[in-house]
Amino acid sequence: MNRVAESLAHAGFALPDAPSAVGMYAPAVRAGSLVFTSGQLPFADGVLISVGKVGATVSEEDARACARQAALNALAAASLVCDLDDVCSVARLAGYVSSERGFIRQPSVVDGASEVLHAAFGEAGVHAREAVGVVALPLDAPVEVSLTLVLHEAHDEKSTPDV
Amino acid sequence: MNRVAESLAHAGFALPDAPSAVGMYAPAVRAGSLVFTSGQLPFADGVLISVGKVGATVSEEDARACARQAALNALAAASLVCDLDDVCSVARLAGYVSSERGFIRQPSVVDGASEVLHAAFGEAGVHAREAVGVVALPLDAPVEVSLTLVLHEAHDEKSTPDV
Amino acid sequence: MNRVAESLAHAGFALPDAPSAVGMYAPAVRAGSLVFTSGQLPFADGVLISVGKVGATVSEEDARACARQAALNALAAASLVCDLDDVCSVARLAGYVSSERGFIRQPSVVDGASEVLHAAFGEAGVHAREAVGVVALPLDAPVEVSLTLVLHEAHDEKSTPDV
């Protein structure tokens, strides 16, 4: 078991199986030392763990659990194109919360995703984040999370060969 | 005609004229090997091809056509700062869908943009994407699309000069 | 006083104190030559300068002032991880506008943030941007702004050492 999976397990989180590619887009794409994931929904074992709008049929606590699950799925997606043990920081966490008019506690919901990054990477999991309330998400999911991860650059890409 | 324009034409798509700069922001910005476009609306010949909310006055099929057009405009925007033939992958496609409460088929709409990337770049057009439902978009557009493209790095930036 | 702070002051803008870190996420993260800020709200002296939805209780002009303040806060956030005088361009400005159904002048609102970038960086402040209308933002803020800045790469990272 690699280091990140072990840290997650220690915090009580299980890294899901990596999602399979979905036609014209991919769960994650690597560009040099950056990894961009697609927006991930709170699927567990193929089923959304909640559906509906936060502040209406979905409670803040259930939504936070959705953010946790979506973040775990985002890490699983990233693991398709990089070794998670090579992550040195997280450039961006975007948390979209399907919000009932009047629900303004998006940060409390997206904290669920931040917790997962902290559990996975410790200090390296500190990240910039955007938390916004949207009117609807795919499949009526309460939360969608995407990540931009930063990898340690391979040393041989930086060094100048002996001549 | 360059390779990407040819591939698009082969799939029945025409690369629009590049948009002109718009005051304080630009259609696209290049940062090293990444190109970030501004959010693009479904303009064709200076007019939005649809207006309104998807799931209300705009059908899913019309919205998909909007996503196609916005993606073409995003490629045209990118072409102002790079040669599209140098694109090696697409890091991020953000698809914002102006959604009536209850409309949850954003992925089907954003597929229109994904189709354009596939037509333009083939395998290199596989991308990470975010599809979200927003309450309103500029000028009442049904869809807004932005892209982050990845370019082949110039070989002379990587090679070590002979000494 | 550094060059950017001086340019802002010349345009009548004051760079706020940098925000303090907020637990599991950071005001900004640097990844090589890119700086990603968290989404910033229009706080001034610890208080949101407006709350509510644009097009309902918040006027377009007040919302534009919010976008200016949020952009200033984003620059202050970025200054925690880089010297703003090293910024050579702005890859992405995301402007989320908490919008009443029917409000479609998000670009006019986000222009407030673009003005700040122009004042701070002049030509180097030209940026790609996304302006979208969302249903709700944290703490009922009318506007949230995040930035991705591009830094001049340090010369010693590029040069090949003498051998």
C-alpha cells in the first residue's frame, strides 16, 4: 500500500477504485507537473450517496459527506495519471454545491473535501479553493469536486547531464 | 489549411474567425505550455445562436449545439496565442450550463463541446472537464465554455545545448 | 513600496493586508511559475462590503465595487506566496456573481475585478476570464473572485550552468 493510501486509511478513508474512462473525456489529465481531474460526483459503489439540493432535501452534514466522497473519487481519478505519493501540493480545489436559494454555508460543505486532502497529504494537502453555490449538478448530485494537483518534478527533468 | 482546421472541417465544423480583444481582458492567455481561454459564449456571426435557460425555453439539443459553438469559439480564441497544431492535450474544459431548476442533464449538453475537441484533436483531445448548472450567464447565453490547452513544449526549451 | 502597490495606489486602490491562513486551505498556493488564489470575497476590514443577490438587493454598481474589493483581496492573498512585482500575466480570473434569476450582466460586474488587474499590472494584467451567475455564495457575498497569476521564471531556473 502506498503512503497516501495508508494515510487515508489511518484517517478512516478508503481510496475508491479508479473510475474508468468515459468516452470523450477522461477522469484526469496530466500536463507536466500538474494533474487536472474532471469534476467528480459523490459516487460510492456506483451509486450517488445523496441526491438533491443542499439546504432543501440534503442536510449540511450529508453534503459534507458528499464532498468527502467526491474528493476521494477525485484522488482515485488522479491516480490514473500519476503516483499520488508524488503530489507536493494542491493548486486548486473547486467545490460546487447544488444550493437551495438562501443556503450560504458552502464553505462548511466543501470542508469535507479539504479534510480528505489533509488526511491524504498532510501539510502538502494545503490548497487554494473555490466554493460556490450552483443551481443544479449532473444527476442531481449535491456536490461536485475537481482538483488540480502539483507533482514533484522528476529530478532528471531538472538536472543538467554531465558532459 | 492547418491540420486541426482540416480535422474540424472533416467533421463538419468550421473554425470561426478569432474574436477580437475586448478591452481589459483577452480571449486567451498563454503561460508557458498552457493556454487559458476566456469563457466563450455561443456566438456565430456576431449573434448568440440561442438565449435562455436550458430545461425551460432552450432544449437539450439546442443547448448541445450551443456548447459546440462555444467550444469552436474557444479554439478560435486559443489560436490567437498559439498554433492549434501544437496542442498535445486539453487539461480542462469547463462547461457552465444556464439551467432551469430541476434540469440535471448538464453532461449531455457539455458533450457538444467534448465532440468538438475530439473532432479537432482526436486522441489528444481527451480532456478533464467540469459540467455545472448555473443560474444565469452573460447576455442570457445558455452555455459558456472555457478551455485550458496544453502545448508540446518547444524542443529547444528542453534540450541542453552542446558545450 | 513596491511597484504594483504603487500602481494600485496611483489608481486609488489600496492593497489590503494579506489574509491569514484558514485551517485546511490557504489563501494562495504557488506551483512553479503559477500562483492560484482561493476564491476571495469582498471583505474590507473584516466585513463584507455588501451582501445579497445582484439584480435583487444588490445593485450592479455595488456589485462592481464588490468585484474590485475581492480582486484586491486576491492580490493580497497572492502576495503571501510571491512578489507581485514578478507577475508577468494573469492566466485566469474567475468571477462568480450571486445572481437573481434574470440578471445577465455578469460581465459588467466582473469588470470591477478586471479594472484592478489593469491598475496593478498595466499591459501584463490582461487576462482570460470566466464570468458566471451562481445561485449563492459563501456568507451571502454578492461576488467571489479567484486568480491564477503567471510569474516571470527566475533566470537561474532557465540558464544552463557553465561547464
